[in-house]
Amino acid sequence: MDDRGGSFVAVRRISHSSTCHSNSAEVVAGSAAWIGRGFSCVCAQRRDSDGRPSFDLTPAQEDCLLRLQSRIDVAFDSSNAEHQEALRALWNAAFPGEKLHDLVSEQWKEMGWQGKDPSTDFRGGGFISLENLLFFARKFPKSFQDLLRKQEGDRALWEYPFAVAGVNITFMLIQMLDLEAVKPRTLFGATFLKFLAENDSAFDLLYCITFKLLDHLWLEMHASYMDFNTVMKATRRQLENELLLEDVTRLEDLPSYSLLNR
């Protein structure tokens, strides 16, 4: 996850008609920046190297973290047949009935990619960011379509680009949860790993919740393109607060989960 290059481009709003369980960013316009209750055997230990605590994991949690990290490490490869098929599947889920002419096509701009080749935007999140979008489209199709087509609320003239925002959400969650560390060094990360050990799709589900929360705050704050960073920071703060609520024992208990519609 070292290559996070890319830029964030505003889009003008256009109206489109068209297991682990079995075992137990910030975006800067025009720049290269990309943008619980008790734990089962999760104990904080302070690390002398950076002054931050780390959290011991159960074997199941450690295995789940390694599996997720292996997904995070996969870069998007436009020559990989599996990746090509996932990209086609995303198009078909987003625009059913509308034929995609080619994997490199001006049509992709309809989804909020910066150019005609989405692979150039996946540098910020890797293949997992495509998997997140596809999971969202399949698991919560109504919410996915509402956000893609900006169908809810009083929208700004210049809206955030849907697909690029999705890549940045993936990156933000990886950073917020400290998922590239050997052990989590934040309470948010330790809390999330408890959920991951119980649901191997926890990261994808949290992604869906986050995307919907982002759009909810976007509307609540009457935001426009230049406000994206502010809204992203507010989204992260809200997520962090919700993850630590005492009555949250699974991701479906997060207050923002109720924003999702199937």
C-alpha cells in the first residue's frame, strides 16, 4: 500500500435514468494525496518504540487479520482475468442492461472514475477497493444506486465522484483501523478485529456503512466539492465514536447501519 498516488476530480451532478466465523484518507483536490464492549483476550500493551499501545490478539483474530492483510496487499492488475471480470461485474451491477463497450471506455466516467481507465484510480486502494464496491452493489443495491445516482436529498451542483470517493473510503478505513500493523495500536482497530473474527465480511460491511454515512453527512452539512475533506474527517470521527459505544457488539449495532437500505 505504498503507492497512493492520484488526484481527486469534482464531477457535476448528472441525473442518470439508465472464514473466520467458523473458527470462532484523506483527499486533497488537485494533489497527489489520497485521499465496544469487552474484548476476548484483547489486552493493551505499550510499545516503547512509538509510545502507542498494542493489543494482543486471539489466534482466531490473528488469522482473520492476516487474511484481511493479504487482501489489502493485492494491487489491481488490469491484465489479471479475475480482476477484469470483477470490473465487468461492477459495471453490470451499477448499470444493468447497459452494455460496457470495453474495459477502457469513456463510459466509466458515468460512475465517477477520473478517466476512461478505472485501473489508474485503483492505485489508492488496490483490488480490495474494487471488491468493496462490488460487495456494496450486491449486498445493498438500493443504497448503492441511491449514492451512485445521487438520488437522495438536496444535492450540490458539484458533487463528489462516486467511484473515486469509494476508493478513498477503503484507504481511510485501512488507516483508521491500523490494519497494516502486526497488531492493532488503536482501540478502534482492536474493536474491529473482534467483529472480524465473528464475520469474515466485516471490512466490506463497514465499508458500506461508511459510504452511506459519508453521504448522509454530506447532505447534512450541505457540502460541495471543496468540502470533501471536511466531510471525510467528520465521517471518520463519527465512526470512531460509534465503534466504542457500549451496546455495540456487532457492526449491525452501529447507529449508522440503519442508514443502509437493501
